[in-house]
Amino acid sequence: MSDTGTFDRREFIKASALIAGAAAIPLSTAIAQGGSMITRPIPGTNERLPVIGLGAPEPFIDLPPEGKELPISLINAMMEMGGTVMDSPSFFRPNVPVFGPLINEMGVRDDLFLIGKSTVNGRENVINHLDKLMVNLDKYPMDSLLIHNMREMDVQWPILKELKAQGKVRHIGLSLTRQVDYGPLVSFMATEKPDIVMTGYSITQQGPANSVLPFARDNGIAIIGVEPFKAVDDGAFFSMVAGKELPDWAAEIDVHSWAQFSLKWIISDPAITSVVTETVSVKHVIDNMGGGYGHLPDQAMRQKMSDLLLSFA
């Protein structure tokens, strides 16, 4: 097993590229020519985030049987492909996630934009939970803290505002991934002006585009997209496209896989600041991150992409 303190990311990505090549997943011309991943600013700041990042799959919560190699490889793949945004594990049930110690051992904590979430109820529980989370990550100030699925906003939002006022977190906000009425979310955005909102958004779940995204764009609120491959059930996007060839015109926007097809459609919405994906495959991390390079579709192309994908339903 590699020593995480001396793990050479340059050497790692060479091996990862071979893996990707063996799997016949071509990277975009922009990457081959040394291009950079697209970035977007957090509204109202000079801070820019890469448009594709990484979520918190199971190996970041509990180590897999093979040990540290897999989670280390996932993080390194994302970073070597230009990513920095990571949604950290927010559950401490029953064990403390291994993610925090790993990124500190690797020496990459300060290179990452870390998102943490409150997933419990009750003021004291929330305070204890967020304290555990920040201790686990050992990052002060924390980059971003969110209230997951708008739970107990009257209790939890004041806590986040207190933490920001104390300088313990730089950006605060909320998440809403359930496909429900977005009215309460937009009302909260209008009243409280959170820094960041995390929401599910994809070709097959376009609901936020009707209200949440335009409001965020017009009012300076960053949007972190999640569930980019969700249809009816998690991962159902890939069931929809299974056995289907990418259209020839996908190459016009540097799309070389169905995963990149979905991600390019999402990040081409100007309201989207970044999207995080969950995977336990290094090959898939490399492929996903490739969606952040090259040309983006215009509105006409986005409609064409949507029409094609929804015709598979």
C-alpha cells in the first residue's frame, strides 16, 4: 500500500490515463492539448471553482477491504484532472468518516473546496454534529456548510449565521435534493440570501431550471449541482442510454461519453457554479472530470440534447 504522505499524484495520473485508455474512454482534445478545466466564480467573490467535483461515496465514509488505495486514488484523479470541489461525508453513524484524516494525511486539505452538511435535528445535536464535522476535516475556516434538505431551518439557519459571524465558515447555505415544490426554497433564497444552494439537477430532473436557477443567477447565489445521473432512481440515467451510441454531433461540444453528455448539459446552464459526482471508480472520475473541458453547448444544443435523452425514456 502506498504511503499517503508521499503519494506522487503525477505518477498516479499517468497510470490512471492508461486505465482510461484501456477502457476506450477518450479524453477531450482540450485536455490532450493541455487545456484547463472550466471554472465559475462564487457570486460576489473573486473565488472560482472548477465546474466538476467529487461527492462522498462509501469509501470516504468507511475504508473498503483493500484499504486506503481506492479513496486516495479517487481524490488524486479528481485533483489531477483539475478538480477541487468535494462534498464531504456528513454522517457519523456510528463511525467517524475516514475522509478527513485521509485528506490531511495526503496533504491536500487546503487545496480542496470542502462542503459539509448538517444532517441532524435539534440545536444541540446540530452544534455537536458540525463541530465533529469540522474537527474531522481539520479545516478552519470551513469552506462551506449547508443545511441538508432544509431541515429545521428556523433552528439551523441561525446556527450557520453564528458560525459565519465567528469566522468558522466562509460560505453558508442549504441543500434540497428531493424533487418537491421549490417554492419554499425560492422564498428562503429571497429572504435570507444564502451564499450557496445545493440541488439535484439533470436532463431528467429539470425542475430547478424553472425557478431556483434563474433566481440564483439573478441574485448572486452559487448553485452546486448534485445527482447528475439520476432519473427515476439513482443511476437510472445510464440504464436509459445503455446500448445507445452517442450522436455524431456530440463531438462538436467535446463530449466523448454519456456521462460527459449529462454533465455538459448541466454546467452549460449559467446558474451552475459546480457539479459533484459520486463514483467508486477511478476510470469514471477521469471520465466525469473530462466533462469540464472544451466547448459547452449553447441553448439550441442544450435543447437538442434534452430532446434526444428524453426520447429514450
